[in-house]
Amino acid sequence: MKNFSEKALQALNGYYVYALIDPRNEKVFYIGKGIHNRVFNHEIESDKSPDSEKIKLQTISSIEKAGLNVKRIIVNWGLTESEAFAAEASLINLLNFTSEIKLSNIVAGHHTHESLTVEDFELRYGAEHLKAEDIKHNILVIKINRLFRWDMTPQELYEATRGYWVLSIDRAKSIEYVFAVYNQLIVAVYKPDEWHYVRQMIDVPRPHELKNGINKEIEGKAYFISRNYETLDENQKFYLHKSIAELKVSQSAQNPITYLSPTKTTTFLPTENIFASQSDGENNIYEEPDFDYVIIKTTTARIQEYGGNVYEATRRAWKVGERIKQYKYVLSVVNKVVQAVYVVDRWRMVESGESKGRYEFWGKEATGLKFDNLIGKTIPAKYRIKGMASPVVYKKYC
């Protein structure tokens, strides 16, 4: 059967909701809503796209190759469009919650919410909101919206939270607690014992994801280890299952981490608080270093995007040439003032994504008096001439 008769179409009387069932296991694999002959269109789409990566179309193709036909069930009919949307969404939620076989719907439906137990609903929507004054520790907030499921085991939640993240381990060592956050709800609180970079390969999270080796994109990301992650102290119990909705947490989709600290002014480590201030008088005299370096001028807005992490905002990804590889030291400059000096382990060209062809570096903060003396100094006017469009300035020692 490829379409309804005119008489059947009249009986449908508007929108309807339907299900596609795999006859091999009698399981629903797709819920849809439509009008007229919509329910038949999926098989036509499958015939036209035999190599499609859509799970729905792959399932239909597999059924037909087995010499069988997809079962099509009209669940309800005579609906308005808004009624059909609501019914579709409700069925998708229910089946995804109760069925061992997840639906192949790419879109969950309009105006839909995931199905929750009453306990989980209370946790999510009845959570007490943390205030700025409630933060008594150095906190790292990690948003795990894409990885979280309500039915996760404690180990799965721990593994999803602890890596892999773009951050500086030097800064992470000051973190006392890590919040795992799903849609502003703190679903877990961990006390990190160790921090490592992926390239060290020490008890890495989700090792199956690295079975083919580590690539250049992930080797510099960081993760933590919490030896007794299921044992909570009193502070962890206080923070757990509270909402961070009223805290000033970065909403950047590109960087899911934010630092919180027990400051009197704000819970979010604002860029102005982590920046070195301009030195006054004689203390602000900039003396040319006795080494080759590059100045990378970044901005408060950019650093904010990286969760207040100056290193991450400085090290990537710049439109420069191979010449950059000659330089071992980087001065990070914000508002004309030197914020940090980094010693470069290596430069590399980004090979994919939006930053393809640009350069970034891996390194660490340079230590020693000659580097410390640069912090807070205003760079000379010749390095900040109006019209100097490039944020990267090269300086050779001679």
C-alpha cells in the first residue's frame, strides 16, 4: 500500500499521529505526525536515498532487504496541528523512556520535554538556587548537557564529567570542588585529587574513545581523578542538587567550563580580577627582554569566552605563518598590559575545523625573575600603533 484512498483521507479529517514498526521485533522505531499521505513518504525517501546515514532510513532499507514491509500504525487522527504536535511529542518521550530500543527520530518534537520520574522532575524544577554568598570554595563548573542522561550510573556520570576539557592544569590545581551541571542543576560534586593532560595517559576517562590513539586535538586537553568519588563530604552534600541559575556562569557553547570563587563581589571570576593591573611610575618601565618573543594581544571578551582562562585565550588560533615556530616565548597582552609570559613547548597548525590553517601553541607559564618583571608592564607604543591590525607582534632580541 502506497497511499490512502480519497474516502480514507476524508475519514482522517485533518492531522494524525502515526508509528512505524519493525516487523522483525515488533518494536516502534519512529513516531511522526502528518496530514494526507505523509505516513507513506518515509519508504519513498528510503528508496531515493539508499546510502543515507539516517537511522530511520537505514532501518527501513534493512526491513525491505529482508523481504518484509514496514508496519504503519495510525495512533490517533482528526487532530488539529497543535494537537498532533503535542501527541507526537508525548509518545516520543514515553517510548524513549520505557523502550529498550530508542526511536530513530532526529527531532524530539515541538514543545517537548524529556520524560522524567516524579523524583527527577522535583530535582530539576524544584531545586534550591545557590546564591553568590553560598560559594565558599574554588569551584570548577562543567556543563555536561550533551553527555548527561537521567539513568546514568554513578560511574558513567563521573566518567562523563572528568574529561576532556580545555583548561590550564596550573590553574585547575587550585580547584577544591567540581560541579557536574545539567541544565543549571548540579547533578554531581567531585573533589579532584589529581589533574592530568590526555597525552600523559594516566587513568584517562572513557578509554574506549581513545582506542585508535590520541589525536592532536585532544592530547592537550585535561581531566581529573577523584579516588573516592562516591563518598561525599559535608560541602559536597550542601552543593549537590542545587541550581546555579542565579550565579554568573559563562553560557559559551564552545567552552563548557566556568570558574567560581568565594569572592565578595561575584561568583564568576571576572576578567578584570584575573588580569594584572598596570604598574605605576618607575615600576611600569618596560625593559626589552633578552630573548626572542611574540606579543599576542587578546581581549577581555575573548578570555570571558574561555571561562576566564588567559592561557587558553592566548594560545589559539592565530592567522600567522611558519615564522611563528621560531619563537619560544609568548607575551599575553590585554589592554596594553602584559598578563603572562608563556614558554612554548611546540607550535602546530590546526588541520581541521573553523581554525584550519591557523597556528596554536602548547606551553606553560614561564617562571623566573626576568619573566615576573614583565607582568603588569605596559608594552611600548611601537607595539600598539593605531592601525596595527594583527594581534600578533614579533620581536627579535639583538
